[in-house]
Amino acid sequence: MKKLFISAGLVACSLIAVAQESATCYQKYTKVFEVRGADAVEDGTYDDVIITIRKGRFADCFLGKVTVKNGEILKNSIQLSYVDNSYENLVRSYKSDEPVTIIEGISKTLLTDDEELINVMFVSVIKPKKKALKRAPEPSFDL
């Protein structure tokens, strides 16, 4: 019986480890934004954004470029970057014509007619990592 509990515990620990390793790039980036927060995104063109495209359990993240005007992303300005540093427009048809607002450095999710979910993440506005407290060393006095 004792071996059964130990085996079950090891299996549970390994499943938790696998689940953590299988986090998507989208989940990893959003975690950073949640923990650190982000500054406001000013109007302008950003060539250092992350564009996430998700469908079902699949997620992929690409480098890209977008233009922000009046605090909103211009849909026709979303571009994906190639390894030769050229750009190409991300051409999709969207289910909604609502403006693409930005909250805490991440755009509102765009839903395409093909059921893809697209977000733009402004990594340049992520707040710096907070300072950690310096811990005291363990005592090593001779008693």
C-alpha cells in the first residue's frame, strides 16, 4: 500500500512538471505581463512586438511590427517579421470591426473568421523586474 502511494505521488509530480513545460509561448508572455505589469503604449510604430496566433490548443508567437494611433492598433498595420528582417502584412478577415485597444501592454484579442485568436504584445513596455530582498547568510558561529 505504501508503495502505491509513493508511485501515485511520483506520477502526480511528473504530470505537474510536464504540464508546466508545455505552457505555450502565449501563456509564458502573458505571465510576464501579469507579474510585472506594463506602462501605457504611446502612439507610433513598434517594430519589436510579439504577435501571437492561437487556434485550439496550438499557439505560436512571431516577431512583428504594428502602428498605434489614438491608443488603438490599426488592423491593417499588423506585420510579421521574416528572418531577413523584411515584413509582410498579416492578412486575415476578422469577425468584428471593433477597435483594437491595448490593456496592460497586450491588445484585445482579435477573432478571425477561421477561429484564430490573435494578440499583439508590446514587450518594450513591460515594467522592470522588481528588486529582490537580500537574504542574510546562515549563521556559522562556533558555539
